[in-house]
Amino acid sequence: MSTPATPVKTVTPVDGATPGTRRAPRLGGFNRVLLSLELRRMLRNRRTVFFSLLFPAALYFAFAGSSGSDERVGHGNVAAYVMVSMALYGAALTTASAGSSVALERSVGWSRQLRLTPLHPLAYIAMKAACALVLGALAVAVVNGAALLQGRADLPAGRWLACALLALLCSFVFAALGLFVGYVVPGENAMQLLGPGLALFAFLGNLFIPITEGTTLWHVASVTPMFGVAEISRAPLTGELPWYAVVNAVAWLVVFVAGAAWRMSKDTARG
């Protein structure tokens, strides 16, 4: 006796989709849950929190507490000048750290796992940029809060806010740098390279000690990554925005973004 064939259950396509196909998620997979998980993971790194958020504020107290911090500079005073400089330094540290975290993710195989999901590479980059923006905003807020607590920084409220926003926006240059380095340097070595590198860039960018204009050192410093963004961030305070500072900032942003995109494409192809 023959056994009756088991009827095959047909699957009705949903919204016209073909059976066996996987629909791409909205926004390439970028969502608040993934963003919040990434932020919590970064904030659990105590070294990052200390050096990126608290160290620039400590530097502000050290520099702005010296004699002469009440001297006038543009529309503010020396203490306000130091505040903007340290806010940019803190934002650069945090955004670079957020970008360079891709190095650790690659070393443990997390990036390879993400490539097996519907997460689009552009959504992954957008998530890193959003995390960098949040962490950079925290760094700027901590330094500005330290300045308010000390009470020596003198700057009109509108210009104060403009300096803070410009420092945050300019820090995207270093988010791109961190991402680029994260795709080149393996594991935790990325931030170990970026930390001293950013300190050197900050020195050459007139964040720690003013460099006399026209000197040989000034000409060398004027082509380094921190120089242009520092001038832009302090423009509402000083009332000056040299054209070469804008060219410097845009050029380095293009270089770092292009480098990160190139290394990411190489990494994706290898996966």
C-alpha cells in the first residue's frame, strides 16, 4: 500500500517579497538599540572616560588658574581661550577613541560577525559617528562645566555656545582619524598610538602653549591636523578666522575620511 504524500505548505510572500529573500532593514540596520549598546560599551572603558573626559578638564584648571588668565583676548579673556582649547582637545580624544574602537572589534572578530548581518557598512560608520558625537559632546560639556565652576572664563554667552559647537563639529576630523588608525593598527595599540599623537598635535595646534606666528615652528605647526580646527573653534572668541585654517581643517578631514574608506573597503573585501 502506498503512503499518501504529505501536502506541502506554501508560504505566501509578504508585501510582494520573494520567498527565500531577506529584506534589507530600514536605515541599513542603524537603530537606537545598537547605538545605545555601543555607547554603553565605550563608557565602560574607564581609561577612556578618565583621559578623554577628566584629563582635559584637569588641564584647564592647571592652565586657567595661572596668573594672567584674566587678560583680554579678542571678545573674551585668556581663561576662555584655554577653555575652548581644552574642550577641543577633550573632544578630539573622545571622538578618536570612538573611531579607533574598530581596531579591537576587528581583533576579536566582531567586525566579521557584523558583516554576516544585514547591517550596511554605511550604517556601521554612521553608528560610529553618532557615538563619537555623543562622547565628544560629553567632553566639551565637562570642560565648559569646569570653566563655569571656576568662574574665571569671561565670554559672552552666544560666543561661548558658538565655540563649544564649533569644537564639537571640528572633532569629526579626529573621529575620521581614529577610524583610519583603527583599520591600520591592530587591537588596543590604536589608542596607544593616538594618545601621544594627539598630544603632539595639540602642542603644535596652539592648544597648550601659544606658538609665535612667523617662526619656523609656527610654519611647521600650521600644516598639522590640530592647527586649523583650533583656529576655527576659537574664531568666535578671537574674532578672526584665517583662510588657511579652514583649508587645513578641510584637507585633513578629506585625507582621514578617504583613508578610512580605503582601509574599510580592503577589510570588507578580505572578509
